[in-house]
Amino acid sequence: MQAINNLGKEETIVSNVVDWLARIGQSSRLQALSGEQLAQELARAGLEPAVQAAIVQQRRHQLEQLIGASKNVCCLIHAPQDEEPEEQTPEDDKSLALSAPSDAAHRVARAG
């Protein structure tokens, strides 16, 4: 049970860090803060001091280690494919031939 509680805590930490990085990326006000001001904002958000320092000092590798992030991440979305498009069958060709007179049928009609 303890492992589950720790996992939930780790997920919350990662989620908070990601949320804050997104906020910083979207806010010109946060981007304009000095290092000390940004550290104060992060402290108010409850981020751990080591995480705060990694963000303020822009130490990506240290931040990855602190939150347990993988260095190489590949995100894919596998969309299910629709049914394959139907190919034109020989029956479809016959219906086209019946709707337009062929040269041979046209010649027979003229001769008769």
C-alpha cells in the first residue's frame, strides 16, 4: 500500500511541475520574472526546493532526474483504420459497359 501512496505522490509532483512549466511557457509575465521572483512563485506553488532550483537555473537534466522523467520519450497516437476502401469489382465494370454502348454493339445496330 505504501508503494501506491508514493506513486500517487510522484505523479502529483510530476503533474505540478508540468503544469508550472506550461504556465511559464504561456505567460509573458512569468517569463519576465527574475530568477528570485520565479523561485518565490514556485515556492508558493509548493514545489520542492531542488525542483525550484532546477527550473530557475534551467537545468533540464537535473529536473528530469528529480521528477523521474525518461530522457527519450516518444508519443504516438495509433488511430484505428476505417474499413478498407472497396475496390472496383468486375461487376462494376459490366454495369459501366451496359450503360454505354460498345463499339461492336453500335456497329451491329447500324448494320441491321
